[in-house]
Amino acid sequence: MADEQRIAVVTGGAGVIGSAIVAGLKASGHRTVVLDRAGGDVVCDLSSESSTREAAATVLERHGRCDVLVNCAGYLDSMTLEELDLSRWRALMAVNVEAGLLLAQAFVPGMVENGFGRIVFISSDGQWVPPTADFLPYVTSKAALLGAMRSLAATYGGDGIAVSAVAPGLTDSPAARAVIQEGALDAVIATQAVKRRLVPEDTANTVAFLASDAAEALTGQVLVVDGGTVMR
């Protein structure tokens, strides 16, 4: 296993942060498989259970296994408690939380059989410092990932599977600029210990480390990559 090229599946790998993660994993020797509704190696609607299960089956049919699963895909919908709409809430949870668990369900048996696996959830530092009231569903979903991560880490550590999370801060990207107010990036920098804008490679480099043999003893942990806004 150690001499084989490892298979890394990245959800949302066609996005800006996702594509940076894919590039980082390729650079570290992984064969990458992108799951994304916008294209990639396997087109998948992560809001749909059947589409997610079919995508997992396709990966196993084509590649035989998944050694590294990176759950990067994220869906943002804004609503306050007063505006709470359960149909929209559940659609967001399907993408941000449930899809990663469905994929883990499909890939973990192979990881157990091979005695090696890495699962990484992309969370957010917003769960510690919620930006505004209307981020309620997004912040909740990202916090839920940490509970799932710890549960899986405790369950499968003895099988050689490390499960971790990365919590980025506000990252400079076209997607972020489309939903934030003018000057928000600079305002966030003022809260950081490291005074520069965060870029997708900051998250990607951390994921590449967690996917490596160097991170074998690191499991059940969240690494906050936000320049020091949140210090834990």
C-alpha cells in the first residue's frame, strides 16, 4: 500500500479552494478524483442521496478504493432564526454534512481492509465567531462536522484511519467576494495575528499534510487556518 499511488477523492474539487486542494494532493503524489456538480471526474449532486451513492460506486468501480476522502463541497444559504425554512435548511445539511457521511460509509470498508485511510472535513472558523445572524444554517452545519469527525476518529483509529478537520477563515476567492460586503476582507485581516489575506493554498497545504504519513498520529482534531483570528 505504501508503494502505491494513493487515491484521493475531493468533493467540490472544481471550486477555488477545492481545486487548490486537488493541486496540492497531486503535487504530493496522490491520484485525485474530483466529485462536483459543476464537472470534474465524477459529476455528482451532493444534495441527492442517490446521486452521492452512485458517485461513490463509480469511484470504486473505476479505481477500486478511496484512500483519502476530502469533504470540501459547501453550500451557503443565509437565514436568521426568524426566517428559518426547514426545506432550505435540510438542503444545506444534505450537502454540507450528510454527503460526507454517505461517502465515508462507502469508502471506509476499503480503508479498514487496507489498514490505511484519511478523512478530512473542511469546516469553518465561523463556528467560533459567527459573522452575522443570517449565517445560522452554515455555521451549524460546519460545527456538526466536528462532531462527526471526532466520532469517526474514535471509531476507526484502530484500523489505521485518521479523521481530521480544517477550519479556514474568510479566504480571498471569487465566491467569497460575491457574497461579502466591500471591505470585509480587510476587516477580517484586522482580527488576524498574521496580517495578510488568506488564500486557497493555505487550506490546501494543511489538507496535504493531513493526508500524508507525517500526520499519522493526528486524528480527531480540527486545525484552524485563519491567520490567528481564532486561537484555541
